[in-house]
Amino acid sequence: MGLLSGGASSLVGRASAASSSRIEHLKDQYSTVVDVADAGADTTGEESITPVLDAHAGDDTLFVFPPGRYRMNEEFRHTGFDHFGMVGDDATIVPGDYWEFEEPNRRLFRLGVYHNPGEDLLVKDFTIDQTAAHTGIRTIEAQVSTGLEVRNIDIVGKHDSGTWGPGLFDVMDPDGTGTVERFRAPAGAEWVSNTPNDGNLWRGPSGIMVSRWHEGTVELVDCQLGGFPDNGVYAGNANGTVVIRRGVFRNSHASNLRIGGRHSKIVGATVIVDDNHDHFHNQRAIRLDQGSWLQVLDSTVQLDKPNGNGITVLDGVESAKIHNSSVIQRTDRTNQAIVIEEEAGPTYVQKVHVDIDGSGNAIEICGGNQPGEVGVTNVRVTGSAPGSVFRNAIRCERDNCEFRGLEIDQPGSDYRRALEINADDCLVYGGTFETTHHPIVVNGDSAWIESIYADSYSDYEALRLNDSCSDAKVKDNTLVGGVLDAGSDGLSMYGNDI
């Protein structure tokens, strides 16, 4: 694999005079240290450095890039390695344009492949200058068994070549781990039809991918992505665990954050949609695709110009939790904040605040085959959303759901309601419900409503039971304006203040 020998031996253990103290501690961790400038790499950005990297790549080897601009117009591929690193010291990589890179190898660094992964990889402290026309390219594609560490990669300029997006990171061993920290591409990418690669890629690139080969655990920490045509983070097909920790993700198309796998989660992230680029017609904030016990924790979704759901739990999700998070839709556009699809498994929405001004459901719970309950606990819904088009703040089409400690205040026009239950065996316990129309409407069987306060701003009855409703139990509630029983069967009421 190109270990140093002969005339190159003078490079072993040498450090560039410009190397900073933060690099010094790394050298003792590798038996071979290569200053790429001393090895012959051009630091002016004129000649490609890939031949130099190819010549000196090896196991237990660290490449040090001293200050300079390093041109690359062909892929550096290094696979099957053990303990390999690259670190920059004020180093900028300058990609060639679309036509210089040979298809399909339009990447800067390909480090490991799924059938021959590396192990113990370090890449840190590089700027990628893709401000020149048509120079957007995949910066790092890393597939390692374990020991992935990528930090401080700043991609400057919009990805305008239409080729694969800047990052792909897989950990192949089920017990393997990896971290990608501060990988930043805030300018996003062009729609593929506006690029030289038109017709060869659907929509355009995603920002960061975690592929179906991923079996271990990878954390994406404090990353930043602008508007990508496909997805911001695309990890929906992952089989392992993906953790997105903090970071800002803005204006991507199919979804800004899309995860799947085992116990994957989004923690403390911020997702913003405030710009609808041309062709970007479904900019979902968070999408949970498939897998078990997927979680959204301590995160914020801000939809200033919404044209896609805030958080969607798809049919392939076996179980999920949304906790201590918020969805803010301060616009009059019709849009759903949280959607739980028909065949999604048990899902728990806890300590969530939805502030919604446009017509749409704060929470839509779909029915279908009803594979599991949905628990909605300590959720607050505010805003001036009207009742037109989507009348209810929360719409439930699934049996055996529970609503505990809700606080819903929806004073909007056009018959806005708080909760409509179109399913059987649902529980509403505690909380306040204040809306323009009937705060609670029940169409299903065996509903249990207890210890709530409900009041209509327009003097409608607090609770409406339609003729499709039977065996409802209404206990110990304060129902301002009373109950409208529109033909229900088997109603039991006791201890209520009406």
C-alpha cells in the first residue's frame, strides 16, 4: 500500500516548519508522518497533488498539509488501510471542475469501500474551496469498520456540478463507532437541471449520506448544511445507529434530516425552512423512515415558509418518540406540523410545543392497519391557525390512543377545533382545550374523557358527541357551554361541571 522507502525515507517523522502545536501531539500516534509539501505536493493550487498522495499512502501513516492551496482533479483512493490520517494546518483543497474528474470517480477522498473498508481513520481541519464554477464534488467518502473521526471540514461555495454531495460516512462493523464533527456546507447545492450533470442524477445531491452499508454507530455533531436538492442528511436506509447531535440544517428539499436504523436519534438540532428555492416543493424538516425506536429529542423545527411536514413518522418505523421539541409555523400557509402515518408503530409525543398559524393539523395521527398506540402527553398547541381545510389542531384516526395533560389554545377563525377523535378506545385525561368551535369532537366508540377544562371562544358546546359515537364516558370535567349530544349511544356522564 505504498509504504515509504528509499529516497522518501527522509520524510518519515518530519514535521513542516509551519505545523502548529495542535498537530504535534498527533505525530507520536503514527509510525510514518508525511509532510505532503516536502513530499512534492504543490502548495500554490496549480498542480494536482493526487499523485503525491497515491505514492505515500500506507498503514499507520499521517499526512500533514502545511499552509497552502492544494489542487485535486482526480480521486485519491485508499482502501483496506489500518490507522491512516490526514490533517490540515490552514490547508485549502481546490477541486477541479466537473469535466476534469473522470466519471464515476468524482470524489476528492475515497477512504475505504464497503467491500474493503479501512480501520481507524482521521481527517480534520480542511477548507474545500468550490467557489469556482462547476467545482462541487464529494469531498469525503469514508467507509470504515470502526474508528471513524472527521472534524472541521468547511466547504465554501455552492455545489453546482450536479454530482454526489460532499459527504458519505459509513461504519461497517456492528460494534464499530465513528464521529463526524463540524462538517459544514452552508451554501447547499443546485438542482441537477441547472448543472453540467443534468440527466445523470435525480434532483441533485444530498449533503451528508449514511448508506445501507452502515451497520455500526456514527454521530454527526454540530454539522451545518444549506439547501440540498435531495436531502440534507440522508440516513434513511441505514441499518445501524445514526445520531445527529445539535447542528443547523436549512432549506433542503425532500427532507432536511432523514434517518432510519436501530435506536437512531436527532438531539438538539435546529431545522429551518425559510427559503423555497426553484424546484424545492416539499421541504420536509424531519423524516423518520424505517427502523426501531427512532427519536427526536430537544430539537427545534422552524418553518417560516413551509411546504412540507415538520416531523413525519413513516410507515416503516416500528417505534418512535418525539420529546421536548418544538415545531413553529408562523405563516398562513396550510401545512402539517407532525404526521404519524398509517402503518407507523407505537409513537410517543411528549413535552412538545407546536405554534401554528396556518391551516393544518398540529398533530395528525393516521389510522390504517393501526399497528400500535400513539401517546400524546404534555403537548402545547398555540397560534392563530384557522379551521378551514384542516379543522382540528389534533386529528386522531387510530384506536387506543391517549391524550394526557394537553394545553391547546387555538382562537383562529373558521371553526377551529382542538381535538377530533375518529377512532375507538381513546383516552383524554387532564389538560385545557380552548378553541373557536367545539374544542373536542368524538366520532368513535368507547372514548373516555376525564378531568379536562374545555371552552369555546364562540360559545359553542365544549364537547360534541356525534351519532357515530357510542359508550363514551365523560367524568369530572369542566365543560363550559355543556355537551352537544348529536345522537351518540350509551353515553355515561358523572361529576362534570357544565
